[in-house]
Amino acid sequence: MNQEAYLHRRGQIEHYFDRTAAAAWARLTSDAPVSGVRATVRQGREEMRLLMGCWLGESLAGVRVLDAGCGTGLLSVDLAHRGAHVTAIDLSPTLVSLARERLPQILNGGRVDFHSGDMCAPEFGHFDHLVAMDSLIHYTPAQAVEALAGFASRIRRSMVITFVPKNPLLMAMLTVGRLFPRADRSPAVEPVGRGWLAQAIDGHPKLRGWHLGRSQMVSRGFYTSHALELVRP
């Protein structure tokens, strides 16, 4: 990975989520009224969150999960309520602070530890599962694959990620999205073809032994994202 390019992109993403649109994301991830466009994004993200949680299995008692790019922590809390021990990391200190404020009482032996920082940092340790919901989508496909390769030695069972599928309809929607005021836009997402992604994962030496599992797209209005599971037998 080109470290300079990665750090530059990481800085752009942190600036957006921590300063430019922190209030908008706080509202989007609450039950407050939002516009029609954002309502479809909220609906799509909720569906994706439930799907990714379901893929980790019925019982998560004592299971260690890394939530890479946790935002305000909705997925982390879902998993903790099912007994998981979740380490939740996000670049934005503002969103992590909000996640801590919103953290409800967790039952069933689960817990969430929120941290602000780089989700790829190895000092956070080893886990049974990784979830990365709509976080890798802001990096180039090559950077995203390198991130997965870095996670691979620290994850025992599965990595469940999302990517933005490359297709004509989505590219047209992204073009329309650029017409919104800059403050209302997230950093550009990086669409990628599933075939390219599968080939890149299969060909990476640090991802040998990992196999593609389930795959499902969620599309609701202005939200389109594709869940992909990588499993270690």
C-alpha cells in the first residue's frame, strides 16, 4: 500500500466525519426526522446492519468482534446485546464520543469498548470476527484489499465487509449526488466490480486460506452497498 496516499485519504475521511458532517451523521443514526433522500439511506443502512449481524451467527456469547469504522456504534451495540465482546474503532472522535453517550445498558454478558483511531492499527489485538460496514468503501479498491490483508492475521473466523458495486445505475446516482452542497456530501466512495475484488482477494498472498462466502446487495433509494463475507475454514 502507498502509505502516503493512504494517510492522505484517511485524513480526508476523518475531517468529513469528525467536522464537516458530524451533526448530519448523528441525526441520520438516530430516530430524528430526516429528508426523503436520507430516509432511504437510513433504511438501507439499517437493513445492511441487520444482515451483517445475522451472518455472524445466532449465539455470540464471549465472541470477540472488531467493528472497523463503527461510527455512532449501532452495529456494535446490536452485537453486544447478543453477547459479543466488541472493540469498536472509528477515525472520528466526535462520533465515538456520541457512541459512548448513546451506549445503552448491555445485557447477556456482552460489552462494547469504543476507541477513536485507525481501524487498521494492529495494537487492538486479535478477534474472532471483523465487521466493516461502509468504512472501506471510501478507500481505493487496492487500499481496501491491503487493509483486509493486514487484518487477516488477526482474525480467526470471518471478515464481513461492504463494498460499493460498480454498475451504470450507481455511477449515475453518484453523479447526481455531486450536485448536493459540499457539506452534505460524504467523501467520494470508490465503486468496484465484484469480479475484480474476488480476484484481488484470491491473489493476495496474505489472504491465502481465506475464501469468499455469502454475498448480498442492499439497495434502498440513495443507499447501495454490497455485503461480502470472507471465511477461514
